[in-house]
Amino acid sequence: MTHHEQLESLFGEHGFSDLRWIDPTEIAVAEWVRMKCAYGCSSYGRKAACPPNLPSVADCRQFFHEYAVAAVFHFARRVDETEDRLPWTREVNRGLMQLERDVFLSGHFKAFLLLMAPCSLCDTCVPARAECKHPKLARPTPEGMAVDVFTTVRKLGYPIEVLSDYAQTMNRYAFLLVE
């Protein structure tokens, strides 16, 4: 069994089978993504795992260059009510956090997860990383790390579009950097 097959088996045990492998140096990192965080995201400055509590865009780019492989997980979901989004993303994020831990325990000491949606471990998040109640579990999103998710996942052949209506199917993505 190859290295990727072993990891994919572990991913499948957690229910995560829709994935593609990518060389992390191929992950598109862009300043405009961070600007969209600062001027367009309600989590900016309000969550311990969101900007400005994250490294600079240049440091994010360098971070990805320290890895040889990453898995990009795809999650598609349509919800009937907007309030159904948070419970779904919270459940998926918790499963992803457990997956990261299991990948780490299987010998992949560099395993690091980028969540598909902002960390929602707590009902109320603190704005300062030093005050985070779950600093070992809280993780940033790809967008928080300046990842141009649209460009990156389109290179992999995945669907992604700007949604104009909450009734449309969401395509969300999480990144697991392995080694």
C-alpha cells in the first residue's frame, strides 16, 4: 500500500473520501484574500484563529513551501435554512480536527489542518489568540491563511462559485498539510 493509500484509508475511516492531493507550493496565496478578510468578513479581528491573529501573507506563502504534500477535502451541502449552516460546519470541523490528530498520531508529525469554515469550538470566540480556550484545537481557514481557494480548487477540477442564494449548494474546502 502506498503512502497516499494509507492516508486515504485513514481519511475514509473518518468519512472523508472526497479529496485530491496537491503540492502545497501550488496552493495559490494572494494579498487580495487577506484584504477580503479584513474588509468583508465578520470574523476578522473577532476570532482567535482569524486575521489579524495569523501570520503575514508572505509568511503564509512560506509556510506552504515547507510541506511536500497536502490533501484538499471537498464538502458539498445544500441547507434549507441559513441557521443550519453552523451546526453542519461545526460537525465537519470537529471531525476534521480529529482526523488531523489521528494523522499526527500515525507518524505524520507535521500534520496541520486548515478548517473549511471559521473555528466554532466555542459559542463565543475571543478576539485574542492568547485568550483562546482551545489553543491546541483552534485552526485557521484556508482564507485566513491567504489561500485563494477559488483558484486552487479549480486547478484540481473541483466546483466553486459565488453563491447568490442560500438555497444553492455550497462547496466548501479544507486543507490538510501532511509533510
